[in-house]
Amino acid sequence: MMATIVTTMLFLPAAVLLAGLFFLLGISLYAFATFNGVLDAYQGVVAWWTIAFLPTLAYSAYVLPWDRR
């Protein structure tokens, strides 16, 4: 649950930073988000959220206190 919350909270700021970077580089954010048009916009957002979720899940599992104390 913690990984889902963290991924969702960081998704928008990360997207804004990437949009600014791509604007400076002359790359379309839509092309990046949809894997150059292979996916539609919804599928692209879900795919990028899933890609961002995996490292967050690993980090959450690492820092989670597994003992009950």
C-alpha cells in the first residue's frame, strides 16, 4: 500500500519535470508518454505508472520493518 501511495504522489511532479526537459530537447511529451504512439494516452499513463511502481515497491519492501517491535 505504501508503494502505491508514494508512486501516485510522485507521478505528477515527475511528469512535470520530464515535460520541461522534453520541451527543452524538442521532444513531444505525448510521443514519450505513449511510447511514440504505440499505446494510446491511457495505456501510456498506466504503463509509465507501472514502471514507476516497481522500484517504489522494492524500496518499500526494503524499508518496511518486518519485525513486530
